Amino acid sequence: MKKSRQVKRVMAVLISVIMIAAAFTGCSKKPEIDPVRVMQAVMDAELKGEVDEYVKLSGEDKEEVLETYDELLDGFASELAQEFESVGATMDQAELKDLAKKMLASAKYEVQDAEKDEDDNYKVNIAVYPSDLINTTMQNAMKMILENPESGADFGTEL
């Protein structure tokens, strides 16, 4: 008889715990994200290297995010090196990386608004404004090469 009462008490406590847990779970709501804020953080991290807001929102490790940004700069610098070599210009890798950083940071964009579809996916509208940075840089490079063809080009600081 004592065992039966103990079992009933344990069962009552367990059922109470389960019901309380279910009540809290049912009342909890998924945190609502702000897609405009998230996209702004992504764009700023990838283009400008401003990673603090992205790290805060994503929970990713800041060092890893900065390392990814650095790899992006290295890749872009390599592409720039190929472009400059095709016109006879050579630049130091550090200068190319600095130029790549300046070029990416000069991107002009505005994260405007977001629309949620029936599947709870977001479509974020971003206005991207034209830039003539690449043309200006290449024109400066060609001008410097033509003015002094034997010295190569040192125009990473022209921006």
C-alpha cells in the first residue's frame, strides 16, 4: 500500500513537471528576426570588413569571420593582379590587398526593406548604386604606365 502511494506521488510530480514544461514551451515564441538588419550586417561584413554586428546576430566567432573576410580580400587581390599584369603593370601583394579592401569598401548600397512570403522566407530589397571605381583605377593605371613604362605602376594610394 505504501508503494502504491509513493508511486502515485512520483507520478503526480512527474506529470506536474511535464505539464509545466509543456506550458512554458507552448508559451515560448520564436524570436522574430529583422531581415533588413541581418542583411545590412552581412553586407557590411563582406564588403567593408565591419563584422561586429554580424557576429552579434549570427553568433559566429569573430576571428573566423575576420579570417573569411581576409580570404575574400586575398582572392580579390589575386584577380586584380591578373588584370594589372594583362596591361603590363605589377603591384606588391600587400598593395593589391589594400586596393581590394578600398574597392570593396567603396561599394554603395542601401538595404531598404523586406517582404515575407507564405513559406516564411524573406525577400530583402537592396538598392545598389553604380560606381566607376574600377574604370577610374584602370585609367589611372594606364596613365601611370604610359607616363613611366619602365618603373611599373604604383597607384595603390591613388584612391
